[in-house]
Amino acid sequence: MATTTAPPTVINAKLNGQDIQTKPGTLLINLTKELGIEVPAFCYYEGFSLQAACRMCLVQVNSSPKLLPGCTTIVTEGMVIETESPLVVEARKSMLEFLLTNHPLDCPVCDKGGECELQDMVFKYGAGESRFVDIKHHEPERPFSPVVYYDPARCILCYRCVRVCDEGYGVNALGVVNRGVLSEIAPNRGDQLNCDECGACIDICPVGALTSNTYRYKTRPWEMKHVGTTCAHCSNGCKTTLGVRNDEIMRANNRDSSGLNEEFLCIKGRFGFDFNHHPDRLQSPMLRIDGDLQPVSWSKALAAVAAKFNEVKAAGGKFGIVASNRTSNEENYYLQKFARTGLGTNNIDHARTGDVVTLVDALSGKQGKLATMADLYQTKAALVIGSDLAQQHPLLAYELRRNWRHHQARIYAMTPGPVREDKYAAATARVAFGEEIAALEGWREQLAKEPELLILFGDSIKGASLRQLVDFGESLGIPVKYVALVDYANSRGAIDMGLVPELHPGFVPSGQPGLTLPEMLDDSQLDVLWVVGANPLANRSQANPKAFVVVQDLFLTATAARADVVFPAASAYEKKGTVTNVTGEVQRLTAAVKTMGTKTDLEIFGLLGKEMGLELGIWSPDAVFNEIRQNVRGYNVTMPILATGGAAPTTPVNGKVNVETRSDLVHSAGDTLFTSGSMTKYSQVLNTVAERPGQLYKPV
Amino acid sequence: MANLTEILSAAKAITKGMGITFGEMLQPALTEAYPDGPPQFQERYRGAHVLKRDENGLEKCVACFLCAAACPSDCIYIEAAENTDQLRISGGERYAQVYNIDYNRCIFCGYCVEACPTDAITHGHDFEIASYDTSTLIYRKEKMLEAPQAGKASLAYDSQASNGTSGH
Amino acid sequence: MFNPPSPHEVKILTRRFGVQNSHTIDASLAHQGYDGLKKAIAMGADAVINEIKASALRGRGGAGFPTGMKWSFIPRTSPKPKYIVCNADESEPGTCKDRLLIQNDPHSLIEGIAIAGFTMNSNRGYIYVRGEYRYLIYILETAIAEAYKHNLLGQNILGTGWNFDLFVHSGAGAYECGEESALLNSLEGKRGTPRLKPPFPATHGLYQSPTLLNNVESFCAVTHIIRDGAADFAKHGPEKSGGTRLMCISGHVQRPGVYEMPLSTTLPFLINEVGGGLRPGRTLKAVQPGGSSSPILLPEECNVGLDFDSLAKAGTMAGSGGIVVLDDTADIVAYALRIIRFYQHESCGWCIPCREGTTWLKKILERLNQGEGTMKDVDLVGELAKNMFGRTFCALGDAAAWPTGSIVKKFRGEFETKLAAVQARQVPAELVNIG
């Protein structure tokens, strides 16, 4: 056996006269970042391919007579690096001078003014005066799509947008056209973007070349209050930072890269907040008087509901409570407590979108089997079954793509139709819903060779087939983790908080009989139907048309229109609390704005309980969450993580659930990138950009 | 002897003093007859603000919010809106839909004028803004805006109608 | 087809020029055509590379990198396919040698590429032809078809069991695509922008596979080196720059043209003896010895050899072998503007200093040429050229900055005179509004 010298584990170099050590293969620009020395750059963006086009990061290195770009130079043994030598400083200054020759000085009207990287760099490194006296090249601004606008004059051609679109999101909608100084960014097909409309290109733009139509010219960055909260739409639980001015959300982004999604957001996260300001928002409680819903005061509405509830309770009548996929954990917990201890009923359910209960049961006794978001980026191999991730779970799709890009993860996609994962998957198969388990056997050999596997599955895998899937996974002989895909912002939390008749919070069997959602609607003896943030009567009617219906919602939905009392509820952006995402991580909601006349669902429960004379405990989100931490298994999460806006993983029950769960009721709504359940209707942006809705396949 | 010296020096002082008095009597008076007569201002006097227009009659203000950012007493409130081809208010892409100055709070420091990149906000010479009703002290844009000059385009105009061109 | 030859020429690459129908395979075969390929097959790959190393052949495209060394860098045993790419994107102003080689002796080029293909164990080659040379594509394709017919390309070439296919690909008229990595991008159907180096094309070239990329003249030289032996070629030049070179002399000489000269030729000899000297009564003002990208030489600097090392020592470069001679009638300001216009037009737009720098330089020089500006602007031109030089992504920025910087430095007085003259309206309008 030939002896080989082991590669060095540490590299010694000199940076600005200081001896430093680093790992082999470190890029010079990353080394300086680690050491807190700024080497400015426009085109370098961690995680994406290298460009070396902006030439801002030129530094002096002893091994080269020329200045070298820090973004492509790897630190080698004995390298002597100067980042602040007169030559480097002068080079930076001249690059900025070149950049500004054709860049308009319209900072006062530019949306990026105040948070512009070019502005910052010119302020710090640039020359005080311009020597350019000739006429600047100018091209007029043009829209790329209903949300993306492009101003070629401001563009510095750093290609960040092109890369984030292609490499990050796998969309490849943007490219470069023309040559030399006439070069500009353009949609790859036609003159309009036919893309996810995620707006990542807008956020990643270091200057004001790409701007968003929803935010353009409305305000300035320093005029806004920035509130970090969790996106109200799908189950992925992206952290989003809302820019708020005068109690209005002006924009959403996550430029500080905090949270589990770093800077990822899809169109719903970045632009879909506009439902919050929709003119149809309910702003007053309504009571059915003489057959019509009429605005009344809170006290009158609460009194009416309390009286009816007490009356039905006293008469031993039948309650049916429909809970939400979007309300916070605190609200869910308080609601089930209200139902079970306050009203003495177990008839509580919600629209189930993923069979988490069976998964937890099937995995009983095994450690570390439920994947977290970080696992998606770290796993060596992943298997996607029956879900178009890029449409339904964009963050999960993004993380897998990122994993493949950075770690060459092997992705397997088994879906009924073509998906975006096909482009880079190790293997793909077109398998109809319900036939996946049989088809998986064909991949057994290949999958068993992987060092580890992460299985994501949609709503077609439930009950018996889910148990078969777990059997399959556990028989591979490799570490396997699972993610049961669910639909909405707190679908996972709804199950954890026991919003089903068969379970109390924390997967504890309730042991009492209770009506499920379809059973409530089919029950002709039902006295009261209490709907919180759901729309069960959207496509069907009730068996008992005389039932007293109470609805808490943001809008007058089909269910609310049928109600006897409607309470205007606050949205997720207007309340404090926590939600649990698809991978079981708890994140905080922060109230960013307030809509006049609304109350949070938690407050409505509390006031109603008080009005009814019930003792349900105080209804502040903090107090209720404290109760959850003490009473709900798996939710004793680390508070500092939550408090600082992080995602705290829940530790799920590790034992048999011992309950016959109604897996047959699990049914995903099949939302796309451009839909978000009943909220879709109230988001103007989602409605204007959805060029090709309904691309998603659904079982017939 | 001592008395004579004292008398002489006193007389000298009186003469000197009265000399100035009589000399000044012949000069034009500096005292202003305000409020009976109009007050005189130095050019750089910082009075109530005036929002300027450019040579085309468009508003100079592009709603960059820099005056509001510079204001130490936080008395400027702006809401921005986008110019369109149909309705062009300012020369830039953006204009101030709402521009309020709260004179309850304004300290006339002039920082807003200094911060303005388009020379849109200036100090006028109006200072008679005292009021018994503080709610009248929030000046709206319409009150501060310079009147359009005769023969120039007015406040807002339809560029398509007036120029016959399709925008800029 | 070509200018009358000069008695001083050493005809190696151009030996078949003037032969009746020299572009046909019959004419080529009658004059030792494809003997080099047969010899290469007999020699074996290692011997071929050693032979080229021994010939001291340096790349004729512009950079002058030793060709033998380049060939030895290709991982011939790599499991990936290996590609041979010929750079026929000849666009350097002042250079027009590849055109003549293809026009008059395409088989010499095909043979050179085939030798490279055999040596690298490659099965596929491409000739990337400049878009404006559309008429050469026909010649090349005809010649390739002839070679296929004679089993000099295609399957089982000359019974060796080795297959090699050769394709002609047309560029779209971008100077930048003469840069090797931009050429590869363009060949792959992408935007013609240069790639990050390393990795170099030798290992990660066309479709991320090992790729040998040489200029037309280099491939042609290989043909003759292998046929006649390295020593026969190397003897015509100094130690480190072997052989002959097609020198394109243009500008104010009496007999401009392309001449194949030994690399030991000196610049005065080329101008006076080969190029026929300046026009009567004229004096030399400046020479650009290596295409428009090379720094300009003053008359007193012109006593240099035309090999790569001598010119580098003189502060300029041999480049692509396009020698531009300017006599005292030349307007150096207009000349500088003409050069920068070209580079401004051809800048691909990838990196900031080249994209913005060339545009700014053009704007200033346009102004200066029209008499608008001061000597401060002239200094600014020099400074901007300095700021661009060595800081751009690829060599195009250097190619624009280097000559411009040298012109401003060496002819500052000319700028002053011209500014004064134009401002006094003493310059004819056609010299002011050039373009």
C-alpha cells in the first residue's frame, strides 16, 4: 500500500499582518467574514455559485502580482493577505467609481434607499466626488410580472437574482440579455415572468433594480417597524419579518436570515399578507336579528352566545365544535379545554390534513424518528411520496434542493405527476395515489444502499398504508426519519393540542366517544355548531338546519353567512402565541398590527367562558402556553429559543398511542403555491399572479 | 481743582452721550411698526414652510422621507404614492400624497430644509401661526404648497391630455 | 486569396499556398497531406507530445503558452470524453492569418486537429469559426467531407480502430468568444461569457470534460512539426519561441499583408524589408506589434525581435501577430478612440471594470477627439486604464486598458496638440467625427 501524506487539517496564513489559522479549502472572503474583517462584495452570495463579476472583493495576496478576488481565492498555506492595503483600498474605490458611472443617483425615490448595499459601500469605500461628467446610459423601467418590476438603469449585474431563481428555487426564470454596457436582466421566456412569483429576486437584489409592485414607492425602510413572526399560510412555518407602518403591513421578507427558513419565502409569505387589509374583513360582531345578520356590540353578542350555550348545556343538548388549522396552540388548547371541561362535550374536530397520529403510533418505542427542518438540509437521501413539494411545501422543496446542491443529497420522487424534483432526483417514478407502497418495493435495493433516508409523504399515505410504509422503512436496515406532510400553519399543532374527539392534548386517548367533523354536520340532533376559523359549510349543508351556529372568522365565509352569531377574529399577524410546523417545531407569533373591532380567538374564548360563568383559567397567551408546557407531552420546549424568534423542536410521544384514529378522515386540501384555502379569495396578489392555477394533481 | 476736573469730565461724558443720541436721531428708524406695519425679514429667516414647485409647475417633493428622518421633533408626516402617466404630481417616480407638518411641535431648526435632496421644502417668512386651537396647527400639504405660477401647469395634470404623448 | 509572397518568407505553414486548388484534398495529398497524421499514429501519443515540446511551439492565439506543455496537461486517461476544440474565432483587429490558412489549406488544419484527437484519445472535435467567416464554413465543411471520404476522419481511421468526428460551429460575432472559456460556453449554447478559472479547460472544458483548445495556426503548425520533425521547425526561432509565424502587417507600409516569417525576425526588418517600408517621405510614429490589444511602441522602442519573449521584455506583447504600423500622418487620438470603441462594443458585460470602464473611456475619448475636454481628461483616461488593468475577470479588459494606457502615456503631447487644434478648428471634420 502506497503511503500518502495526509492532507493538512489546518492552514496557516497571515491576514493584515496577523497570523491566522483556518480549515483547508476556505474561501478568502469567508475567512475574513469569520474574523470580522469586511471585504465588500456584490456578486458573492454564500450558498450560490461563484461569479467574481463585481470585482469589489479584490485583495492583495503575496502569491499573485495582480489583485485577486476574495470570493474565488482559496486560502493556502503561507498565504499573506492584505485587505486594507492602499492598493486594495484604491481598487475598491475605482470599482465603485466605475459602478456609479451608469447608476442613477435617484436614491431619494429609490425603494432601496436606506438599505441599499451600493449606497452603504459608496458611503464607506467610495470617492467623495464623481469624475464622470458624461451622459449616463438609461433604459426605462418595466414590469416583469404583476409583482416584479425591473429598472435596468439601477442594475449592477451581480447576477444574484439569476442565481437565486435558478439554483435556489429551481425555477430558472431570469437570465441576461444583450452585451457589454447594454446587458440587462430579462425573463428567460418572453417578456414576462412565468414563475413562482416568489419575489426572492427582489429581496436578494443589492440595489433597487428589482422592486416589488406591492411595496413600490409606499414608504421607506426606516419608517417601518420590523416585526418578526411566523407566516400564516402553509405548514412549513417560515419566519417572516413584517415591515409595518401606521398599523399596515407594507411588506414581508426575511432578510436577516433568522429562523429555520433563513431567507426563503414563497409568494404567500412575501406577498400573501394582503388578506389582512382586505376591505371585507369583519370588524364587528354580528347577531342574527329577524333573519338578518346585524352588527351588534361585543357584549351583546357574547351575552347571546353565553345564554344559548348555558341553555343547551343545561338541557343536555348536543354541541359540535369545529376547530381550525390556523389558530395558535394556545387557542387550540384553550378551545379543547372549553369544550371538554366547560361544555362537557368531546364533539371537537378539525379538518385533518395528515395522519400524524398513526405515524407516532407506528414509530412507538423508537428514538429520533421524526425529522426536523434541519434534517432536510443534512440528510444524505430523501424520498418524497405523493406530494408536489414545490407547490405544497415550498420550504421543504427548497431545503432538499439546497441539500442536493451543497451536499449532493440523493432525492427519490414517487409522485403521480411530474414534479420539480425530477430535474435532479436520483430516481423518479410516476405512481398513482394508493399504489405507492407496492411500487416502493422496486426501489428497496437502491434505498437500502443509502446511508440514511428521510421519507416525506402526503395524505395518500394514511392508516394501514402508513403502517406499511413504516414497516418498509424500518426493514431497510438504515436510519430512516419521517415527515407526515400537513397543510396549514398550525395543522400539526391542532393534532398535538387534541382537537380530535379521540385524543386529548399530547396524544393521550380521550377514552370518551365524540363526534367527528362529518358526523357533526350529518347529525340532525345537533343543537349548537361552533366553528372557529374554519369553513366546513363551504360545499355542503348541515343535517340540522335549525342548529345554533356560532362562527369566529376573519371574513364572512359561507359558514359565517349561515351563522347566528359571528365574532370578528384577529389574524395570525395580529396575535401573540405559538404555532407548530410540519416538522414539529414550535415558533412564535408576534402581533404586528391590529384591525379595529377584532379580538383574538383566545380572547373570545376567555370572554365567552367568563360570560358563561366557567372557570377555565386566565386567557393570556403566555399563561396558556405555560400550561401547555406543563401538561402537553413533548411541548416542554426551551423558552429562550422561542423568545428569540427561533424554532423549538417538540419531542413527540414515544409510545403506543393506543387509539383507533379516524385515518379515513385525513384529506389534504391540495393547495398550490398560489392558493391558501379560503384565504386565497382575499389576497389580491395571489389572485393576480396565479396564471396557471390547479396544476396540482389530486386523486379522482 | 478737583471739582473743576470732575465737572469737565462729566460735561464731556454728557456731550459724548448726547452726541450719539442726536446723531442717531437723524438716522432712519430700525424699530418696526408691526403689527401696524409689515415686518421686515432677513432672507434666511426661518418661518413656516413652503413646498416648492419646479419649472414645469410640478411639485419638487418626491416623498423621500428624508425631512421626516432629519426632524428632531418628529413633526413631519408623509404618505407617498406613485406618479402615473395619467396623474403626474412630481418630477420623480413618487410624490407625497399626504404631507403634514405639526406646528405644535416644529422648532424651526431648518434640518428638514437641509436634508431635502430636491430643494422641495424651504422656510417661508410667514410666522403668524399662533392659534387658540391646536388642531389647526397641523398644516396639510395644500396649505404649504406654493401656488402654481401663471402660465405654468397646474397642481396635477393629465400628461396624455396636455402633451398628447403617452407618458415619459 | 492572399498577398504576393515576400522573398524573405520561410514557407512552412503556407507551403501549399499558391498550389492549384490548394483547398482540395487531392492537392493536399499530392503535397504530403496527412503524412503527419500517419506519422503521428505510427509514433504514438507520448512521442507526439514530446515532439511538440521539442519544437518550442507557442500558442499562436495571443497568450503564447507553450503548446507542448498544454497538450501534456490533458488527462488523456480520464474516463470522461475528451474534446479537441479549434479556436477559429479570429477577431483581433489587425490579425487575419487564420482566415488565409483555412481558405488556402484547410486540410492542414484538419490534419492538425486529427493528430491532436489521436494523441488525446478523443473522439470528437469542433472548429469554432467566427460568425463573420461564414464563407469559410463552406470550405471547411467541404474539406471535412473529403477527409471523411478518405477515411482520415470518421470510423476506424486508417485501420487503427480509432474514431474521430469533426464538426464546424459558427460563432455569432462576439470577440469575447475568442477567449477560450467564453468560446466553450458559446459552443455549449450558453451566453458567451468567460468562465471562472480554475478549473481550466484542460480538465473541465467543454461539457466539463477534458478539452484541448488551440488556435488554427497552432494546429496547422503541429501538422508540419510532426511531419518534418521538431528540429526543422524550431530552428527558425529563438530557443523558447520556435518556428515561423504568420505575421500580419498592416497600416502605413507599402506592402501590407500576411507573411510567414521566422520568429527570429526583427520588427525593423519586417517593416522595411518585408512590408516594403513606409511610404516615401514619411517617418514612423508608432507600432502596435501584437494586434490591437498590445501596448504601442514608439519608433525608438521598435528595434526588437518579434518573438514572444523579446516583445514582452519591451513592455508589449506578441499577441496574435497583427502588426499595425502608423506613420506621422496618423492621428493618435482617433486611433485610441478607434481601439476603445472596438473593446467597448465587444465587452461582454460580465465584470464591472471592463463593462463600465470601456464605456467611460469611450465617452471621454469621443469628447477629446472632438476637442471637448481638457488635459485633465487625458490624465483621467490614463488613470482609468490603470484602474482597469489587471482587475477584470478576463483578458478583454486588459486588452482594452493596456494599449489605451500606453497611448496616453507615450503620446500625451499629441493629445494636447489635437485638443488645441480642434478647438482652433484646424482639424478636418472627417478626422473629428470618425466612426
